[in-house]
Amino acid sequence: MSPKLTLVAPAAGGLATRTHCPYCAFQCGMTMTRQPAQLHGQSAHAPGAQQVEVRADPDFPVNRGQMCIKGFNSAALLEHPGRVLAPQIRGVDGVLRPASWEEALDFIARRLASIRERYGADANGAFGSGALTNEKAYLLGKFVRVVLGSSQVDYNGRYCMASAAAGQNRAYGIDRGLPFPVSDIGETKVLMLWGSNCAETMPPIMQWVQRQRDQGGKLIVVDPRRTETARGALHLALTPGSDLALGNGLLAIALDMGLIDRQYIEQRTVGFDAVRRALHAYEPAQVERMTGIGLPTLRETVRLLAESESSMILSGRGPEQQSKGADTVGTFTNLMLALGKVGKPFSGYGCLTGQGNGQGGREHGQKADQLPGYRYIVDPAAREHIAKIWNVTPDSLPTKGKSAYEMLDAIGSPGGLRSMLVFGSNVVVASPNASSIRDRLAELELLVVCDSFVNETAEQAHVILPIKQWAEEEGTVTNLEGRVILRRQTLRAPSGTKSDIEIMCALAERLGHGERFRYPNTEAIFDELRRATAGGKADYSGITYQRLDEEQGVFWPCPSEEHPGTPRLFAQRFFFPDGRARFIVVHHRPAGEEPDADYPLYFTTGRYKEHYNSGAQTRRVDKLVDAKPEPRLQMHPRLAERLGADNDDLVGVESRRGRVTFRVSVNYEIRPDTLFAPFHWGGRAAANILTNPALDPTSRMPEFKVCAVRARAVK
């Protein structure tokens, strides 16, 4: 049985349903008021249908009645006139034409079967998303491995949270974005935000930052730019790509100042001596030169973190989206373990997960190396457990596949993909070296894009399948705290659309695996996921739709229905057999590409608060486009003077991979050697045309945040 809709006080025109925002990993609680047309089953696209009213939910404990501009305008896409409402198939003339669902699904199934017969199972693959619900992410991993028999599945979370996940797994034996509730941020005495401009990327979280400061707490921000988040904070404007050196340097200074917690290290960790010896290479003066941060500031930072009753480091994409991102995260865990903070109240290290279901999306099998429950696909015990749930033999499950960028980059090469199904991702805009990825996709024999709109990736598709949107179906997501929540269906989907789940099940039926993909409802998929995760690190077995309907979410791990969930990790033990955390020896190394005589400037990317990821959604919302109609290149006045550029001028930026022309914003809030642009636009305005696909050897994260460029004014 599906749970009852939770209704709140009626608003004008209809009943309000509690649900959650479709955007970032904060997963703000919201209420949606369905107008009479929707309540009586009429499509939102029918003549005379009224808009849906969205309000922030004051009772949800994460956002407490606050939302950002994206959340308040999230319903605009549900009624957007550009929405795709019928399958599209590209004809021999290269033109997309409408088709029936039967024709489209039959066409895809025939192509998939033919490609497998000619090239082998791994010639078919899929690209998933941190926007997919837990049920979809779980089913996608199952579909690729059981129906396609392929190892080739990965997702865009590899571009977002992969380095933080790898770093936490190595240090703690488990990865959960925040190992404590977001409310703990408001109680810590010292908060260090490292490479996160959360005032722009996750505005409702700033209420907790403000609470921390109102209570006398200190805020430290590490960022090459003086962002909105950094205003009024102790700002460490480090040299791009020097985060790892800074992390090691802070720990070396803590050792030199006698501020480490030796009792905690002895009782709760292993491996410290090796790290201590490695830190001899990080003399304070050398760290000062590498990072551009003065020694007095470095010492003040260490003293604040060490001597305060509580302190925490929260990282964003800045230090993580580098070719040494996982090792950089290792410096954060090393530092906080050495200071004795991890597992203490209002203290430790956490990652500010980005995508809506970035946490759950990496737990349940759409990642190339994982099976549900955060099990590893190369582990024989994990394979046996999942094979029983899926009613297949362990030997039939493929092994580890390629990571996201590697899978895309291998298209057209021997052993590379010949077909790809894309769910919830706009890979042409989101990938580094974007022009190359666009060219790779053109070599596919079959590209299927499941989306509500024709984005830059769908423009190259052989088939576009129109899907239901977030408010038109139910499903669970897991926010940045590890809180599993239920997104409730609010509206009836327009005719002509299907859910990603319906698409996978229909293709499984056509490809001879229908009996393993028949579910009466979404809750049945979640119940199978619960069984699949039982005993795993990310154990959801005690979480039910009924509990999610009655509670304000449930934190995993939750191994039984009687278990209350686990809001805080590490108070007693870490997730290794001996219960101890691991120190990790890591060394600074240059970025994959450093400035030189030909390309003398750093280039880095980030977000605007009005837009989200590749902009495939937000660039269609008038209010958001009016607020931020184009990407602006941020540069320091000294650099602007050298280039002969001023505000609103056009400047061409060129890397070894391509060239983009931006309109300029000149201000003092960025380093003179650094350029910044947001990555929400495609086409010739795509910042990722410039970025470097150098990969972290552990997480396989591309180096979005550091590359070398040159610039000149366009006259």
C-alpha cells in the first residue's frame, strides 16, 4: 500500500501536501497546493489549469520554513510549455519525430539486443544521476547488471561528491555526507567552510551558520574568492589547487604548537606515526609560500580549531573537484582526528553534498564499483547477497565498470560503449572537456535520453523519452545528513509521460527479464531495496514508507523497524572491524595543469544561487533567467587593467581544450591570478569547455576546479 498523502492546512484553492524540493541535497521541506483542476485529475497542461503554489514548510527541521529562489520557483517547470509530452525518434533524415511508446520502446530494445549480440554486453551502458530517487538509482543498477548484463553504469555524482566519499571511506570506513544533523552546525564553536560558497549554493543552510555566529562562534572560510559566504569570516584566500598543502600544513603547525589530542589518538585511531613523519616536509614557511596564506593566519586557524570546545570542517566542491581531491579530504580527516574532534558533540568533518539525492544516489548501485547498501561489487560476499535478492547467480553479475568520465571518453574506442541510456543528467554540459564529450556522443549507435525537456544532451539523442517530474511521482531521497525522506506525489502527470521506473521495467520485459522487474508500486521497489541493503554499511532495512510518512525522515544506518535511526556517527566507534579510525598519509602534488608562460592564469568554476548544475531546468524558469541571464567572468581589477577590459566587456578565455567568451564582472573579491565562471550554461557559453578531465586516481573525480587558461579582451 502506498502511504497516505500528508495534508496540512488548506491554502487558497486546494489542499496542501508536504513534500520536498527537487534541487539540492538540503532537500528543503515544502508544501504544494494543488489547484482544483489537478485535484480532479485534470492535467496541469490543460486549458485553464492554474499554477501550483509552493511554500516552505516551517515544520521540517532541516530548513525550518526557509527556501531559496530555486525552491520557490520549482513548480514552474511542471507547467512549462516546452515540456516533451511524447516519445521522439530520430529518423534517417536526422530529424526527431513523435512516436508512440510502444514503437519507441520496441526500437530501443531491438537496438540494445543487436548491439549486445555484435559487440558484447559491455557495449551497452547507462549514465545515471544524483537527481534520481533511491528507488530509481537502485533499479538502474539492477537493470544494467541483470538485463543488459553490463558493467558499464555510472552517474554524475562522480562529478560531485566522489572525492569526499572516498576520503571518508578510507578514514572512517563509511561515507555519509554529514555524520551529524545539520542543526549541529548552529552549535559548534568554530566552523570552517572549505571550498563551499553555501550562501549561494545552499542558502537555507545559512540560518545554521548565522545561529553559530549569533552564539559567539567563529567562522573560517577557505576559498580563492571572497564569496558571499566569506564576508565577515576569517578568510583564507588560498592559491587554487593548494588545498592539500594547506591541510597538511595546518596539521604540521598543530603538532609544532602541541595542540594535538594524544589520548584520543591513542584510544581511537591507528596510523598517526606515519602521518607525523610525513609532515616533516611541511615547514610553515613552505606552506605559506605554496598556499599564499600568511603564517600568523595559519596559526590563528589552528588555534581556533584545536582550542575550542567544539569545531568542525565542512568541505564543498572546491577542494574535492581536483585530481587530488580524495587525498585532500584525507588532510581534513587527519586534522580533525589529530585534534580529537571526530565523534565529539558538534564537531568533526563533513561534506556538504551537492545534488538532491547525491547521498542516496551513491549508496544503491548506480555507481560503477558498488552494489546496494554501499557494498562493493568486487566483494564475493556482497555479490552473493545481492544475487539472492535479484534471483540470479553471483557469477552472472558483471564486475567493476568504468567511472563516469572514463565511460564517456571511451565511446567510439575498442571496448567502449556503442549505446547509452541517460537518466537525469545533461552530460554534454556537466562533463569536463565538454566539446570532446559532445563529439564522443555523436559516435554512439544508440543514445537514449530520458528527460522532460530537450537539453544539450538530448539534442544528440536517437530517442527521447518524456518522463514524469518530481511532483508527479513518489519516491525516497537521502539528504546531506543521511536523513531518508519521502517525496510525495502532488500532481497527476500529463498523459504521454512515464516514470524512469516504468521505462526500465518495460525494457526489461522486452529483453526477457520481465519477471524480475514487476512491481505494483514504488513502495515495493523500496521494500526490495531494504532487503538488499540489510547488513550493509548503508542499511535501510528498518526504514519503511509508513515511518517516513509519520516521522521527519529516518537517518541510516537503521537495521530494524524498532531502531530509531542514527543521526550521529562515530561517538563510540568507527566502521572498521577494530572500531578505530585511520590516519592517511597524503602528500601535496601539483594540479593536473598549472599556469605557465602560455596559459598564465588559474580558472575555476562554481554556481549562482539562481541556477542549478547544468541549468537544464533553471534556464527555463523566467524569474531565474531574469535574475541571472548569462554567465559572468569574475576577475580582479589589476588583471582587468592588464587585459584592457572593464565591467560588461567581452573577454575570451582559452585553455588547451577550447575557448569561451564571457561578459566580465570586475571586483576585488577574487585573486589577481584567478578567473571564475559559473558552469550552468551550455553551447558556446559552457565553462566546462575549458576544464581539465584529469582524474583523481582514487575517486575518479575530474579536476573541475583548477586549470590553466589565458585571456584577452574581445574588441
